[in-house]
Amino acid sequence: MINLIKADFYKIHRSAIYKVLFIILTACAVTTTLVSHFVSTGDMSFETAGTAALLSDVVMMNLASCIVAGQLICGDFENKLIQSALTGTSGRFTVVCGKMITYILLVSVMTLPYALSAIIGYVMDSGFCVPYSASVYLKILFESTTVDFSVNALLKYIVITAIMALGYASQTVFVFTLAFLVKNKSLIVTTIGFIACVFFGMTSSMIAGISDTAKTMISWTPFSPDAYNMGNDTEIGTMIKVVGIALAFIAAFTYITYLTFRKTEIK
Amino acid sequence: MANTILRTENITKKYGETQVLSNVSVTLESGRIYGLIGVNGAGKTTFMRQILGLSIPNSGEIELFGKRGKAISKERSRLGCLIESPGLVLNLTAKQNLHLHRIMHGIADADIEDKLLETVGLANTGKKKAKDFSLGMKQRLGIAIALLTNPQLVILDEPINGLDPIGVVEIRELIKRLCDEKGMTILISSHNLPELYQCATDYIIIDHGEIKEQITLEELEEKCKHYLRIETPDTEKLAEVLESRLGTTNFKVMPDGSLQLYDFTDEKEKVTDVLFENGVKTTGFSLMGETLENYFISAVGRK
């Protein structure tokens, strides 16, 4: 399995699309940070800042994850590398697990621009606010004005950004399964996956507002507000819960993907 | 002593209502070159895909290197394959593509990349990317990838497709060399019978998803010698007369109902006299020298 992951990263290293995607995410992260700063200083209105919400991690990471799944999995079906992967390893479960690990690592790498922007912003303490909600990274920026700088706080924020990377991977993990179902049509995976991600993100908060039972149910999914509201005051128990739910979702979807892929015809 | 590399027992594959493979039973032994012959749509590629685990048979069993069931997944790492078109990343060079597959298969020997490129005639492609390769170059690279793991069984599906005449000769010689020098077993499919005839040691004839015959080169050469083709409405009586009156059993009743007599090819008159005397009505009588194509056509029961 480790060979499959290494081979994937060799291919990714040589591919332009991942580099372009990373550059776009970096630009979006910087823009989001600047918007947060300018709204805080009064140089930009909340209304104007709202248009930049599309560049926030909540939207961009969903899109990036769908593109990653499409390229990583559908690409291999398209160029027939999946054949080599199957004959060179110990079977389909190994292939699915290897791809899942690569997927999580890639999504994590894609969150780096937002994570680094947040951490650097926190260290600089230049004044930030939260112009649009539901972003851990913006919350970290905002807390630079309310939480005094300390190594402990910095370490906690680094841990939170790492958890959030896992959170994004778990939120979009169904796209991974979708890619194995659709096989060589990456555009379909990206389009349907992104629409579904946005839909789930929106409906989860709506469902949570219906009743306490619904809220509890949502709190046991990767779309839980616990994940989006992590900050310096978040308790260790809550962080462990977010990680546990994310890992459980990833494990479940790995198995579901294996079940769908177990007897799939490989062209 | 030859070892059994692959044994399939009654492999059946259906796509919807279409039966693509019917009770395919084949045995491959080490160090031989097997030519899988069949017309387009005969089931050659589907059969190869079952062996490689790219498709799962509806019924039947595959034994690979003595292993069955789930254990064969691991044994598949001892296979090399080129099915239809090679698995290439088009924005990588030939060497980078080999490097990618080398990482994937966990092969430590980095020198193998250059050696294989030399072997398949792609050593001078430099920084040219696979997307700019001709079909023949892609096939050559696909063969190099198939050989990367030094496999014990190489499965090549129409490997000479797109190759120029010189390339065809080179690949044919390479296949022979791999078998002779490295003892590799090779299963190669083609509808190009004369081409297979120049390299295969065994032939598996497939048609409509059924194995019609598995035959060695020696047996094939024996069968392709001259014979008398006799057509009659009563084949049973004809066979009886040949046995009782001419004392020969060196004949074969073909699927189309005709009979091929391999004796008395220089004594046609004697045969016709005996048949006439014993009341065997003949509707056709001719001396034939069977070619590989004719043999194949007869074997699959088509005129």
C-alpha cells in the first residue's frame, strides 16, 4: 500500500493541476485574511466583504476536495493506472485504502494556505474579524485580538488546523466513493460532489435548527458546529470527538467504497 | 519439468444477457508461449481480464501459481500485462512512466528503467512526453511496463497493434527471447494468425466465448499437413467404411460435418473406389493442404 501512495505522490508531484489548485487556494486564503483585516480596520464594509465569502475555506475546500477526488481516482481509471495498481498489490481493498490515505493527505495539504494564513495572522496580531461565519481559520484570526499570544495557544491553534484538515477530508469523503462509482468521469465527480457538499453544508445547519434531537444527530457528523467553532476555548474532549467522528466517517466510507469497488469491472 | 502456472476451470462471464465466456478451461505451463486466437469479440480480452482480476467471473475457478480463491490476489504481483492499451500518464516521459510503475511495484533496481527502454527500443525518446508518442511507441512502452516486475507470466493483448513491420519483428523476437532466456510464460492474443504462428508454442482457439481447442505447435503442424476432405450426408457410414475397408483411423470429423482424411492423400482413386463400392454417397471430395487460417476456421466451425 505504501508503494501505491508513493506512486500517487510521484504522479501528483509531476502534475500541473495540483500545483495550480494549490496556488489558487493560496490566493484565496490570502484574500480572505486581507478581507478579515480590512473589515476589522473599517477599510471594507461587511457588505463588500460578503462577496468574498466564496473564497473562504468553507467553499474552496469543498471544491478543492472534489477536484482532488476526481483527479486522483478518475484520472487513474482514465489512464488505466488502476490496472497496474490492482495487479501490483494485494487486491482491491489495498487499492481503496491506499487511495483514501493519499486523498486525506492531499486534502490536508490543500488546507495549508488557510492554516498558515490563520497562524501567521494570529502571530502578527494585526487586527482581524469574522466577516462570514463557520470558518475555523477566521476564528483563529479573530482570536488574535482576544487571546494573548503564547506558545500553548499557538500549539493549540496548530492542532486545530490539523483537525480541521481531517474535518474537511471527512466532510467530502463521500466524493471519494462517488469517484470509484463514476470511474473515469472526473468532471461529473467534481460537479456533483461540489453541489452535494454545499447542499449538505447548508442543510446540516438547517436540520440542526429543527429540534434538539436533530441538533444532536448533526453533532455526530463531520458537519457538526463543534468542528466549525473550534477555538482557544475548545476543550480537549470536543477536539477528540471531532477527530473521532471524522475518522469514523472516513473508515465507514472506505469500507463502502470497497464494497462498491469489490466487483467493479475495470476497463 | 514444466510447472502449471495457470489453470482456469469452467470460467463463465455474462454481461446482462450476453454470454461472453462459457466454461472456459485452460491450462498454461511454464516456459511456453501461448497464442490466444479468436476473431474480434471472441472473448480473448475478457478472458485475460478475468485472469488479471480486472473483471470477476460469474462462475468457475482460477488457479494461479497453485493458489486459488482470495490467495490469488497476491500471486497477481507475479504477472505482467498489457491489456488493449497501456496504462500511461501522458504528461510524463517514457522513463518517468517506468519510474512511476517501478515505485508502484516497489522495485528497488533503478537501472531497470534504462535497460527496459533499451530492450523495447525507446532509449532515445529523452524528454518526449507519452502524449506525443505514436501508437507503436505507446505499445512498446506498455510492453516495457509489463516486463518491469520480471514477471513469470506475461499477458499481452494484441501487443503488435500499431507497430510498423520492423517493430513487429522486434517485439516477436523479444517475446521469444523472454521465453527462451528468462523462462517466462507468455499468453499473447491476436487475430493475426500468421504472426502468432511465428512465435507461439501453443495455441488456444476461442470463439463465441468458448475454447474450441488447445493445441501445441507440433500438433498444429501435424494437422496442417495435406488431407482429403470428404463431404457426405452420412458421415457415420463414411467413418465406418474408412476404418473397416481402408484400415485407417487417421481422420477427423469436423464441426461442419465434413471429414478430413490424413492418409491416402496420394491414392485418391483408391479411396473413391472403396467409397463407391460401399455405397457412400459423396457430395464433395478434394485434396486440401490446410493453412493455419483454414484450420482455425474449421476449428471454430465456420466455412
